[in-house]
Amino acid sequence: MNKSVVLALGFILSGMFISAQTFDKQAPQGFDVEKKEIPHGKIDTVTYESKTVGTQRKALIYTPPGFKKGNKYPVLYLLHGIGGDEKEWFKNGTPHIILDNLYAQGKLQPMIVVLPNGRAMKDDRATGDIWAKDKVEAFTTFEKDLLNDLIPFIEKKYPAKKDRENRAIAGLSMGGGQTLNFGLGNIDKFAWVGGFSSAPNTKEPQELLPNPAKANELKLLWISCGDQDRLMPFSKRTSDYLTENNIPHIFYVEPGGHDFKVWKNDLYIFSQLLFKPVDKSKFSEFIIMSNQ
């Protein structure tokens, strides 16, 4: 290979790497508006057998535009809050629209997205007293359901890549707490972790990461929260602990409260980082995007 070809290839690869790290710091207007003229992904409902719960459970699956069973795809598990179920993101966060628009702009690595029900109990609907002890405990039980039942089901039914570097987990509020608890507790299973406005179910930092250096094995550790969110202390204490222990992570503070305006923006930014080359030296650029 002659020198000019080598230089050209190096330039192209460098451009790919830089573009994988350069993003809007906030979603632009229209990012969540459906565009009829572009290719669309597909949303399906699946039922899987949960030995953990002792029943069949449901999840929504988003497959990207151009999805082919002959290809292999990384997978993002996207978790909901305490008042929701597997349909909460779909109804209120329109991830299929956000991701379709990003695919049309060439900004995403093709991936399968799984929207599960994080309340792992036989009656897993968000009805009655959602704060009842058994319902809250079911969010903890979901760790076993996710690892032992749902992930194996997805990786058997779909052309999913099965290594940790092609498995991501993210979630909002209660699901953000689950994400940090499960993701940091199972770094051998997930390489990409994103907690959006994580709730009080988030473990204390020393319990989350008794060996902080273990988190260096992650490709991306993302923590975000709205600057008006009263749950900010739970995200901040985790970020502070990571900073004290020199663990590279993104702490993204954005304008807003505890709502889907914030979480849709989080998904827009976070999804673009997934399953691509990562330059951890750029993480500090995401520290704050606040109107204060």
C-alpha cells in the first residue's frame, strides 16, 4: 500500500473517530417530530418466559430501518420509571421517532432497542399504589429477570451480538437507578451505562462501586439530570464519587426538571455515543448544558 493511500485512509478513520465524538449539546427543534419521507424502524411486542417471576412477561422491541436478520446488532435495554411499564417510553418518549430521525441523518450505529417492564412481578401493571412495598421491591427483582430471562430470550430470538461491548443499558428515574445498580453491578455484562435523572433507588456510591477502578472497563458511563430536578443529589453524589476516584464519566446537566422533555433529550445525545469509538478525554465537554 503506497504512502498516499495510507495517509488518505488515516484521514478517513480520523474523521470517523472525531465525528463519533462531536454532537449537539442539546437536541435541535424537530428532533422528535415524525418525518414521513424517511425510512422507519419497527416496533413489536414480544412475550418471554420469566423463570424469575414465574410467568410470561411482555417487552417492546425497536428494530432499526433496514433491519436484516442476516446482520448482527448491538442491543440497548431502555428502562422506564416507577409509574410506567414497557409502553411508557413508547407513549411519552417516542424513541422510535427520535432514533428514526437520527438514522436518517447517519448519526447512529444500527442497534436493537428493548423496552422491558422493569416491575418484575406477576401483576406488573402500573396500577393502584405504585409505591407499595412489593411493587418497589419488584424493581430490584428485575435484575435477575433481565440477566437470566430477558437477555437470553432477546439473544436467541433476534440477531443480537452477545458480548458485553455490544450491550448497553439506560433508563429514566427509577429506571435510571436500576441502570446504575445493574450496570455497575454487572460490568461483565454491560459496557455502556446511562442513568437519566436517577431516583432514590440508586445505591450509595460505595455500594455501587466498592472497587471504583472496575468502572474503567466501561466504554461509557453517563449520568444526566435536569438542573431543576429535585432528584439531582442522587446523580451528583454518584458523579462526585467517580470524580474523586478518577473514573472517566459524563455528568450532563441540562435545563429542565423531572420529565420527558429532559429524557428525550438524554436519549437523543446518549444514543449517538453508543457502539462507536470512544475518546474519554472528551467527556468533560458534556459536564454542563444549563440555563442557569
